[in-house]
Amino acid sequence: MRNTPIIPAATCRILSLIPPMTQLNVPYPSTAYLTGFLRSRGVDAVQEDIALGLVLELFSPAGLRAIRDRVDALPARQRPPVVVGFCEHFDRYLATITPAVAFLQGRDPSIGHRICGRDFLPEGPRFTALDNFIDEDDGDPLAWAFGSLGVQDRARHLATLYLNDLADVVREAVDPRFEFVRYAESLAHSQPSFEPLAAALAAPKTLVDSTMETLTLLAVERSRPGVVLLSVPFPGSVYAAFRMAQSIKARYPEIVTVLGGGWVNTELRELEEPRVFDSFDYVSLDDGERPLLALLDFLEGKHSHLKLVRTFTRIDGRVRYCDSSQPDVPFAEVGTPTWDGLPLDRYLSLLDMLNPMHRLWSDGRWNKLTVAHGCYWKKCSFCDVGLDYIGRFDGAPAGLLVDRIEAVIEETGQSGFHFVDEAAPPKALKAMAEELKRRNRAISWWGNIRFEKAFTPELCNLLADSGCIAISGGLEVASDRLLKLMKKGVSVAQVARVTRAFSEAGILVHAYLMYGFPTQTIEDTVDALEYVRQLFAEGCIQSGFFHRFTCTVHSPVGLNPAEYGITLKPLPPITFATNDVDFIDPTGVDHDTLGTALDKALYNFMHGVGLDEDVRIWFDQRVPKTRVGRHFIARALQGNLVP
């Protein structure tokens, strides 16, 4: 049995840390949720964002000088063009980094005029993308994207390209794993063995590692916690979390370290690797509230490890899973998230992609809240419907939800909200909108929904009046046959009517699209693209993105592949992470080639280009003519469903 310290709750401070990399425009909300919950239960809880701290430290005058020192150690012949340009224009980078970051933080908007002049920031390879936007009339590369207005938007896009150039320098000269989002994710994403991550953790520290270690230890020294929680939502934050825990254990072995988060919930359910527990004392699954309460009771000596909830630990050298199956804390009782301790005025509003929905993810500081826990539909065959974050649906009264909204506005001074539900329930959104109206509370918000018939024109107008500015939803493969196989519970015609209702209410509509689903043929793909073309042409949707289908071991497709006409490829022995699984589809379609055409078509559709053309023009290979009637969507909108 491990020697676990006994920590009295009255003196046990809990520090929640956000590891690199997540988002830079807002704090990832997991620590805010847990900190708010723990404080509601009388626990001394604090939080810090190491992801933001790392970026601000690297992209500062001192950070650039440290990067230059690493570059100087490289032989000249090993320096790629972006690094050569960094060295040639180093003085300009040094002079501009502070005002550029301050501009992206919203603290120095006037510098935007100089940034737009295109002679202030040094421009590296990332700026070549602007050639795609040359206006034939005046030669202005951003006029097409932003028109004659939008100085701040133009400048934010240019400053984002500038930071991306610098991130490329870090990756090429300092740490080949560095990314703003997908930081070292190959070490963790569906990685069956811990060996690659262990090797990376044992390697000499890079500048990024050393900076992250310093920031982590400073946070610990400020808070003096008894327990440190590290939340990892994505594969791109796993390596950093382990590095941070490694640093904490080396300096403060008595501190209890706990790993949790979305990546853990989906990928570590079969964990058997003992070396994980050299860095972490405990690994918890699914919602953290109940496991944390049980762990705190255990650390106080109130019960044995057998009373832990959904928690892995190492006992006598072996990984043990403990779950006393205590009920989860009801959603109505989890408390209000708090952003206390997070520097909201230092986050960076980036404008990386010109896609109107994607920019909401990285531009602006949206308070993140949840309307309800889980998904009320939980039937989609490609989704991990059996896991807690989707499968356990639990709502809260509208009055309580709006109480939380008002408390967050009071704390942050910001009235914009991103509801991060898997699919926000229409009934709950209606009740929330009516409660906001009753209290005469003005906010703006966006979130994810299902395109279901409950979203009538009347409801869409009500949601717009309540502050809804954008919604996203899964159209997936726009094919009634495949939508039925997916168990989406919607049809293409229904999606058309719902999206038109949102659009006519003045709400931006983004469609999540999918290709490569089991048994999807080339004909299915061409038909789906024709439906998408018509949806854009009829003004039903304004934004979209094609995702390649990935089969996961927890989804109905992964659990019952024969139902979907595929055969799974054997998985290797699993001791660490598992989620994605390859499969054999008897159709034999080259979806990678088709995906290139789909992306090209969608990019043009979003900008009003090619909406009257035959969709076959987007494919480099010969593809069959669509089987979809050319006016299918128009007829569906009129109530005539004849193709």
C-alpha cells in the first residue's frame, strides 16, 4: 500500500492548474468549475493558468532573447527559412512583441492602425497565406475578407500570423513538439504504450520545459497547496501536465497530485501503466466533483481507499481501480464556476481562421457555462454515448441557470457566454430565454444544438431576442440513409427547415459535417456535397467544417462494428491510452482524396463562390453525377419533400 499523507481538510488547500496548451483567448473552464464547486463545499481552492503563463513568458522580450540564444547554438545550415528570418529581423521582433501582445489582449487598441500598415510587424512565412485574399480591384489582400472597415479585425489577424511565425520558430529551433493547441499530442493521442511519453519526460529539458517548470513551481510556492489538480482536456495538454507533475514531485514530494479531464475520461479507462503514478498519485475518471470529495475524505483518514470513486492509484507497485459507486453530485448542486485567480485581462483574442464560427472559438473572452450535463439525445452511433460526459443527462431549473449567469457577469464584468453542452436541450434554452427576458437581463451567447424540429421559427426568434448570436449543430453526412444509420434522429429536409429558421432570426448557423462514415460511397459523398451546396445557396447555413470520421472504442460503431458493415483492425496490447481504432470498410473508398475536394468546395461556398456550379468541379478525380434533385432544399423549405 502507498504511504498516503493524512491532510486535514481545514488546512488542505487545493490548487487547480491548466496545463499547456488549451485556448489562449479564455481560460479552459474545467478548473473554474471545480474551484467553484469546492468553494461551495467549504474547501480552500485556488487556480492558475500555466498555459497562458507559458505563452506570455515565451513571447516577451526576455523570452525572445532566450529563443535567440537557442537559435545561435544551431549551425547556420540547419536553420529553416522561418528561423533565418527571425534572426535577420530580431531587433524588429524585440521591439514589436510587447505592443503586439498588448494589442491582442485588448490593452492597446490604437497600435492596430500601425499593424494594418504592414510595415510595423516583421512578416514571416505565415503571411504568405494572405496571397489567397488579393482583391483584384485594389490589390489589398485583406479587403476581400474584411472590406473597407474592420481595422481591429485586420490587425488582429495580422498579429495572429505574427505570433504563429514565432511559434514556428520555437518549434523549429527550440522544441519540435511545440504548438499553440496540439502540443506534443502524438505522445498521448490513442497511444497504447506509455513508452514514448516516458522517453520524452526523461529527455533533457527544452527551453519550453524549463519555462513551464519555473511557472509551475512559482504557482505552487504562491499557493502552498496540499493537493494539486491537473486537468487535461486534450491530447495536446498531456505531456505538459506530466512535466508539471514531475516538477512538483521532485521539489515537493509530499504534495498529492491528481490527474483528470476530458482526455483521461475517454483514453485512460483501461489504464495499467504503473509509471503514470511516478508523477500522479491519483487519476480520476468522469466528472470530478464526487471523486474529489471521496479523495479528500480518504486523505483526511475518514475511510480506506476502497471508498474512492472512479479513481486509479498504485498500490504495491500495481495499478488499482477503486470505485465505491457513490452517486454523482446533481448538476443543480455543483455550484457556480469562478474565474477568481485567472488574469482575464491578459488572455489573447486571436483571429486565426476567417471562418465566421471558428473565430468565435479564438476571438473574444466568452464565459463558459453548461445548460445541462450530458446529452439528452445520446443515440448518435459515432459518439461516445456510453461515457458519463454524454450518457448521464441532468438538467437544472432555468432560474438557477440564470442565477449562475448573473453571478459570472458580476465576477468577470463580461456578458458573453459560450454554452459548452454536447447539445443544449431546446426546452431548457426556451426556459432560459424566458427567464432572461423576465429579469430584463441582456447577454450574448452561442452554443451547440441538435437540428431538431423543436426549434421552430418562434423559438428561434425567442432565442435571438435572448442574445443568441450563433449556433452549431451536426449535419454530419448529409444523406438520409447515413443519418438513419448514425441514429441522428433528423433528416436533411428537417435540417434545412431548422437552419433556415435560425438564419431568418439573424443567428449565424455553423454545420458540423463528416465524411468517411462506414459504408459511405463516392456517390454518397457527392450527394452530401450537393445538399450542402443547396443549404448555402438557400441561406440556411453560413459556416461549416468537414471532419474525417474516426471510430472510437466507446462508440456504438466501435462496440458493434458488424452493424455498420465494417471490421475493426486489432488493437495492440493496451497499458496506457486508447480511443481511436482503425477499421476496414468494404467500400474501399479513398476518403483522403475526397476530403481535399470537400474542404475546397466548402471554403468557396462560405464565400459565395460556386453556389450555382455542378459540385463535380471540386473533385480532381472523375466522380458520378449527384442523385439529388437540384432544388431539393428549396422544395423542402416549401413543405414539398419530393426530391
